[in-house]
Amino acid sequence: MKKRLLKVFTCLFLASSLVACQSAPAQKEQASVKVNKPTTTDAKPTKPVSKPAETSGIMQVYYLDVGQGDSIYIKTPNGDDILIDGGKNDRGDDVVAFLHKYHVDDIEVMIATHPDADHIGGLDTVLENMTVKSVYMPKVTHTTKTFEDFLVAVKNEGLKLKEAKGGVSLGLPGVDAHFVSPVSSYGEDLNSSSAVLRITNGENNFLFTGDATMEAEKDMIASGQDIQADVLKLGHHGANTSTSEAFLSQVKPKFAIVSAGKDNQYGHPTAEILQRMQEHNIKVFRTAQQGTIIATSNGKTITFNTDPSKIEQNTVKNNAAATPEKPVKTETPKTNQSSTTSLKAKVDNPNPDQYQTIHLDVTGMKGATYSAIFHFTSKDTTYTGTVGTPLPVKISRAKAGFKVLIDITVQKDGKEYQTQTSFIPK
Ligand SMILES: [Zn+2]
């Protein structure tokens, strides 16, 4: 089993990068990194630069709420789609559903940060359900069924793994996206081997760290690469093994994202890391509290779809998480658990003409205030309404033939209830 797995893996890599394989014995030493000069042939653009810009200058980063794990979707200004990790095995369907919801036609670049199940678990499902054009992963291996499923799915897609390592560029137009880690070899230490991607859109920088450890952070700093980022996805779900003082002083983030499950058994993020965020005056967003977090960069400023967590709450929450016998009081039911609520929504005209006014009718929690996000193809627009009172919405922005999903959320007594409807303009 292990042998077969290794063979599949080696073949995938051999075929993809002979150069990398030949130089493998030298990997014990620190690899030299030239940030702007790709070090392998893999770094060439995967497609011509001719795709029309769908959202000129706007880049969106979705930190998906996949419970305990990571999954991040990025739409570049040129309309290219990047997926970093896919959550656990049982979250693959959620990730695919999310991508369909946002009309993602194909994935230009898939990145498996490292072979742990909370990162690659759902990627095989994505590979089976969507067209994926390239897959990057650091040169590490694992012996799990989850990892084997992933490798088989890559092979079935007709792809060869490309190596993710410091200095390798994704070669996508409109943004600078390249790996800043790993810059060394960490043997069996999968977390340290995590692929770390830095994306620059204009003046805005994002860093995606996987589960990179302080050891990897130290090597990134020593490599002399520019690792500054406005938004830092905290390494290893906010565990103490990542996000050193030294790393924070180099990255200098204004915002941090913690991708971790609610009341997870690991106590992620730790009180220590949250305190460090507070000391550095960094605003923290947590998928366990805000759900999917959307950062929108226009090249100058970055805006979020939600307010950051309150640090006081963080500390309280974290203490509760570290003591599993005391359940946290404020549960937040999500769409997929909404059987407990009677919240329902529909529109009075599912196929309206453009520039027509339609009415959104939300029922089930009479008198409650809701927010409704209309996911138009050009942008998201949020309306506020009252349950039981039809809300008129002029759909001037809607593009004919494209489904417009509407996410409706009611906040009541510290709980969150959600429902969804849609319409397709004629
Ligand atoms: Zn992890």
C-alpha cells in the first residue's frame, strides 16, 4: 500500500519536474530563493494572457467556513480562479456547492498546502466535479487513504503535480502570486512543509500560510523575501506552533484570519495567539464566528463582508473551547443545519425582465429584521427587510440568463438563521 502510494506519487512528480527530482538530494540544505525569478519550469503561465477581465482591478478572497480546516477561494482581477485547500473529506461537497454558487466555471490553480486531511480531504471531490487546470503541492508525501484519494483524483484529471516551493510563481496575469515557502526541506514534518502563497494586487498583499510552523517562518524571514501582507491567514488555525513575534514583525498584517471549527478539540485559536494579535493591533476574523469571510481588494484598499471578532469575546470563547465540558452558549445554526428554523424565502417573479421590480417575500419569523445579499454577477448587493413584509427590489444590475442567488440572514437572540432563494432574469 505504502509502496504503491509512493510510486504513484513519485511518478506524478517525476513526470512533472525532472529537474526537481534530480536536485532532491540537495534539499537538505536551504534552497536559494530568487523571488521574482521562478526556479522551475513549472512557473510558466498555465494559460494565455487573453482571458477578458471580469472584475477589472478587483480581487476577492473567500475564507470559506469549512469547520476545522482550511479552504480559500480567490478570484483574481483577470477572472482566474485559485483554490487553496478543500477542508476535510466531508467538506468537499460544500466547497463544490460554494464554487457553483459563485459561478466558478473552472479552477486555474489548485493548491494543496500539505497532505493533512483538514486541508486536502475535500480536494478529490473538487477534482471530480470541476475542471482543474493545475495543481501545486510541496514535495512531501503521506501514507493516508485521504492522500491516496487526492493523488488518484489528480491523475484522473490528467494532471501532474507541480512543485510548490519558495520562488515559484503561479504565472497568472494581473496579480503577482508566488510561493514564499517552503524554502527548506523538513523531512516528515508536513506542517512545516506547507506551501505558503503571497498574492499582490496593486498595493494589497495577502499571505496564505497553510499550517506553516515557526521553524518555517524563521526560514522565510532568513530567505530575505518580501513577506509583508495586509491580510495574514494565521498558520495552523491559530495554534501556538505558528505566528511568532518575529514573523508578525515582518509580515506586519492589519488583519488576521483564523480558519478553525467552532469549539474545536484543539483549542484553536489559542488565547496566547489572540493576545498577540491584540498587542499588535491586528483585527481578527474567525470562520467559527463570522462564517465565510470575504475580503475584497481594489488594489488600494481592502474591505470585508463582516465586522471582525471582538477580542474580549475571543478570549472568553477560547477559554470555553479549552474546557470542552462547558459548552459555549451562542451557537450559530448554518444553512445546512437550518431544519430547526421555519425561515423561508421566495421572490414573486422567478424570471423577471431586466430593470423590473421584484418582491422578496421572507416568512417564518414574523417581524424579525433580515439582511438579504443578492449575488449579482457584477457584485453583491445587500438589502435589509422585515419578515412578513414583501421587499421591493429593482434588479437593474441583473444579467439575463444568470441565476441570482439571494442569501437571507436573520439575527435573533444571539443566533443566526439563514435561508436562500434565487431568480433568473430573462
Ligand atoms: Zn491544519
